[in-house]
Amino acid sequence: MKKIILLDIDGVLVHHGGYRAALHATLNHFASLMGLDHFDFPEEKLAELEKRGIFSEWDMVPLLLSSLWNDILAHRPNLNLPADLFPAAAEIGRHINGYLPRELIIPEFEFIAGQYPAEAALQYGCFPFIPMDLRVNILSQSRSVNFSQTMRLFQHYSLGSHAFSKTYELPAEVETESFLLTHDRSNINDEIRAKLRQPDIHLAGLTARPSAPPREVDASHFGYAPEAEIALNLVGLADIPLIAFGKLEYLAAQRGLDASALLKPSPVHALAAAVAAFTGDEWAGLQSAGDWYQTGEVKIFLEHLPHAFELFVVEDTMGGIRSTLAAGEILKHSGLDVTTRAIGLTSGSPAKAEAFTQAGIDYFENWKELINSPYAV
């Protein structure tokens, strides 16, 4: 039977050392402005955020920074702080007087449809000891390189200063190499690639990473950071279709939609990837998923997909799994004979294993265990 396999990038195809290194570099930049050599943000805290459904470093950085500052300001109230993050960091540092929190606590808050987690935290009134103007500047528009100072600094470290300036046509604010190029490493080898490239297997990348627009369209790449393409090239899968954040942004721009509403766990993400995997056409996948999203029409998938197939997703978090499981139900409703199978990879993380267990998802520690299992393709 034909198989469509959707592959997450970070934690699945790639050990995402680059993003983690960029996260720590960004936070340590603020720590330096505060007069600290560094402040430890342990991996367990990041895994806790992922378990809560907060997967993007673009949200993690402002949430972690807000947690640090909120705790400090609770013990140092009534500081007159500017709204700009960089002088605010220096001013907070001048009033620390040796105090630092032992553990950062990020309050619980509900996600809001169509908003990113950092924005939702702002709407729920989290971090009340941070003055409102400064709080808005930390937590708002976490995907806007022109507004968000945390996102802009993070992108310097992810892409490198030269690529940052080329992508966004902005002057570099710090000089750095690309951490994606120096810290990422492939999780798959020739044996795994051979397994994935068997006849009747159709692959696509499914990721929240920034990317270029769909490869079939002739569009400017201004503002589109090719981070997902960098990863596929690293793992030797540069030729497979890819549905990443930049592709969804392009679709959203064409149709007046909110890109965040199309991103996993939305079924739009997996629907687009499934069509792209089988047809080899990213734009066809995006358009068909967009049509379903806007009209509810399901018969459009009959034009692009085989009548019977297995739909797999390999993920390290629940976002892409929820997207794919929901997509499978939509495709069944369209009249297709679809069996959907979700597989988790933990890379040894107890938090990820617990999340998969609670959701009833079969999981493995790494690709070697997976390809030697009954789920092997």
C-alpha cells in the first residue's frame, strides 16, 4: 500500500542544537546587559514548556525572560523602567543587588486561537510586576523581526549576522556565526534514508521552522528565512516537499489569513503536507488545504491523493501529531481509505515520553529503535 510519511525536523530529522544554542545566546545577551556572566536556563525548563505545547524558541525566549524579570521586579518594585528591552535590562541589572531567583516559574495560561503563546500570556495578565509598556514589547508580535527585539536578536544567532542582514535587509546588531550551521546535526544516516526512500513511500517535511515561499511560485524571498531548507539539506533530503512556516505565511498572505491559525496543531498543516508529499507540489498542497480551511469542502482531496494509503507522522511533540490525526479524519470524510499512524521520538527525554504516554502514542527513543520495530517502513 502507498505510504505518505510526514517528518518533523527539529528533534526528528535534526538534533536542534542550533536553536537551543541561539536561545541561550539570546538570553545570555540580556543577562550580560544586566551585568551577569550568564543565567542558567536548564533544559528541563525548556522541556516543560514543550510539554505545555510551547515549542518555538520565538515564544520561549520572551516567556523565560519575562519570568526572570517578573521575579526580580517582585522583589524590587517601583523601578522606573523604559519600554525598550535593552536599556530596561541594564536598569534592572543595576538594582539586582545580588538577588536572583532560584527557579523560574512560568504561570499557567490558556492558549488563544490565532495567537502565539507569548501573546496569550500577555492577554492573560501574566508577569504583572513588569510595567505594561515593557511587558507588551517583550511578549507581543513574537514573529515580527521589526517589532520583537527578542526575535530579532535570536535570528542573528540562528542565521548568522550576514544571512540575517541579507534575509531581512536590516543592519546586523551583533556579529555572530550561524548556530544552525555550527550546532545542528543530522539524526538520520544512509540506512534510514534508504528506508524512507523505498518505492511507494512519499515524504514531506512538516515543521514550524521559517522557510522560503513554496518552490513552485516566483516570489520575493525578502523576510523568508530558509531555516527549514538548511535542515533538509543537512540530512540529505533537500529534494522532498516541505510545508514549513514560510510556506504557510505565503498562503496566508495570498488569502488574507492568519498564518498562526494554519500551523500545526491545525489540520491545515498536515493536509498541505500530505498533498505535497504525494504530488511533489508544495503550492498544490497549500492551496488544497487552504480551500478546505476556507470552504469546508473535502472532495478537493480526491483530486490529489490515492484512494487508499497509510498516513504516517514522525514527531517529537504533540503539535504535528494532533495536526496529522485530525487531517486523517478529514481525509476519511472526503471518501478516502486512510489509516493514520502517529509515532513519537523522544531522544531520551522523560517529559516527551510522558506526553506521548498520556496521549496513547507509540514512541521510540531514536531512529534505530524505530526502524527495527514493527512500525518500520
